[in-house]
Amino acid sequence: MTPLRSLLFVPGDSGKKLGKIDQTPADAFILDLEDAVAPARKAAAREMVAAFLAERPRQTRAAQYWVRINPLDTDHPLVDLAAIVAAAPDGIMLPKVNGPADVLRASHYLDALEVVAGIAPGSIRILPVATETAVAPFRLGDYAAAGLARLYGLTWGAEDLSSAIGASGNSDASGEWAFTYRMVRSLCLLGAHAAGVEAVDTLHADFRDIEGLRASSRASRAEGFGGRLAIHPAQVEAINDCYSPSPEEVDFAHRVIALFAANPDAGTLGLEGRMLDMPHLKQARKTLAMHEARRG
């Protein structure tokens, strides 16, 4: 599966914003039933999201449609899932999880609801926001052995975590993430790769700061994140660009693969002053696979 570069939040109760989705080139849209929807609007949002999905059968979708449901420790998640599973969302974003056990619980709900709806078992993936409670960061390494077949990836968030630990802010004097949040971000990245799933970076809060978004996204991809969350359509193009292989990367990948193909018995080779071995070949193949998938 090609990694999702951009995952754009859209309030589930806003007909106006739902109506603009087809004009936005995000790889995935997260139709929100949680934080973007006031309690009095939850029922209306469920109906609107279910209708929106039903009008776009999976086989006709140019992008993926995910739904952020409400946390498992509220009265809403089962009602959310019961309302939208029959319309076959591509995935569920699960907020405020404490660890793999919460993802497994949500997966069991989906097992039953998919059967009732008559849609392919296991076809709805799960993306947990895996750092929003105080205990959650300690369990990021547990996803590697949890055997969660629906797990698409792991993502992280700072706002709910700061609230959970009673912090007055989540940035330092320079405006960058404070140490606790940098640490949690790194643990999320490592936890995702240990589990063999996608690492999805958190949002860039200032949607007007496109240059800052580009800089942080380039750094994020260099570290190993495959995509990131977005909160405004204006962010999508920059995110897609930054999480796609550049022409220079594609050219270098071609040359790495050609070099190893010409020297099949070599374990280490030199190219332009760099020593290359098997991890470089694997990365080159991954780069070309992503490039071909995006080009197609």
C-alpha cells in the first residue's frame, strides 16, 4: 500500500467543507466526528458523514475517506461506528488511545459491524493517535508485537497530551516543540517502524505558514515519517510535494539499483564518493516504488 502523504481533517457536520473535498488533492480526508463537532451536533455529523460516504462507493474514490470517531471512554464510539461502517470508510482514526489494547477493542467492533454490513472483513484500517494520554507514550513499543492486522500506522498529537499532563504549553522559547513533545514524536516514529506500519507526523498548526510547513515536512520525511496531518486545504499541496520523492532522489535511486544490478555479487559498492550497501538498495527500491505509484 502506498503511504498516504496528506491526511486532511474535515468537520463532519459542515456541509460547506464536505462539499469542497473534491477540489482538494489530499491523499486522504479525515471526516471528523470528534473535536471539530460540538456535542449537540454529533448526531447530525454522523448522518452527514454516512451520507457523504454512501454517495462515494469505494471503487469510485479518487482519495481515501477516513473517519475520526470519538474516544473509546466516551458514550459515542460504538454509535459512531454503527452509523458509518455500512458506508465503508477506508479507515478509522482512533483518538486518545492508551495502547494496543484499545486498538484491538476497536478492531473487534469493526469485525462485527463489517459482517453485519456485508463489506469485506478487515478492509477498514485503523490509525490511532497514540500519544494523547499520559500512559500512551510508554506503550508505543508494544505495537510491534500486538499483531494488529488493521493497523495502518501511528500518529501523534501534542494538544491533548499537554492537557492530559497539565502543561501550560507545548513549545519552548524558540517556538519549537518542548522536550517532552520531541521525545514523544521520536517514540511514535520508532514505534511505527518497529511495528512495520506507517509513521504519520502531526499537523503544522499555522496554516498560513506554508514555508514553515515545507521546512518541517522535509525534515520530517528525512527522519522517516511517510506523511502528515493537515488542518487546512492550503497545506495539502506542500505536504504532498514534501513527502514525494524529488527528481534528484528518483535519479539517484535508479543509479543505485543499476549499480547493484551490474554487480550482483557485491555487498558494498561506491557511488560518487559514498559507500552503499543493502539498506541503500532497499531504500532505492522503496523510493522508485513510491514514485511509480504516485505517477500512476
